[in-house]
Amino acid sequence: MNHMHMETRIEAPVEHVWAFYCDTSHWEDWMPRAKCSDFSGPVDKVGTTYVETMRLMGFEMKSTSTVVEVEPLRLYHEHTDMGPMDTFMRFEPDGDATRLILDSDWEMPGKLPGFIKDLVTKGWAERNTHQMLADFKALAEAKVPVPA
């Protein structure tokens, strides 16, 4: 099992960062390689499922994610059947900002050819996740309401 740990500081209050994350209409803006669809409900509710489709080197990968645990403004945990993978996102107030902490435990799906597994297993997955968090940070900060 692979483990990934990443942190970023977002210059926005935790309420804003949480609401921005839970608004799935923004997901394709910061997850451009993934197309998410068929949401069974809001992502801040335990039991919600959705389908994610991703293409990598001409191979289409489709998975279903289930929201396992939610503590509003603090924790989001989902389980994805492909791999499998468990992802935890923690939202921690940090003054006027938010510290977003991502931990993920995952396996590469067995159906992928070996050379793709080797390519994706560590470097690509970490670079891709790092870029997604950077994009999420930039977009969340750009959408912070300006006080009157």
C-alpha cells in the first residue's frame, strides 16, 4: 500500500475553504484530469457516492467513491473502489487562513499494465496530487469574498 501526505496553507477562513471544496461544480477546475458525475447527494453527507472517470496514456479508468466520514469544517474521508484508495482531508483553522492536510492510502489497480503501474505508482501520483492542491488553493483564494 502506498501512502501520500501533503499540506498546504490557504489564505481563506476554514468556512470558505470547506464550502468551496463541497461545491462540486468547481471540481473540474482543480481536477482537470478527472470527470466526476452521478453524485447521489451532496459530498458533505456520509453515504454519498459519485463516479470518477480518468484517462491515462489512452487507458480509461473508472471508479466509484463513497463518502465515509464527515465532520463539517474539519474532516472529509472518502473510499474509492479502484485500487482501493482511502483519502482523508483535514481542514484546520490557522489564524485567518486554513491548513489543508491530505492523507491517502492507495494501491494501483491490478488491471493496469505493469509499465503504467510503475510510471504512476509514486512520482506521477504525487506530482498530480501536488498540482491539484496548488490549483485548489489558488482557486479557493481567488473566490474569497472581500469584506465591505
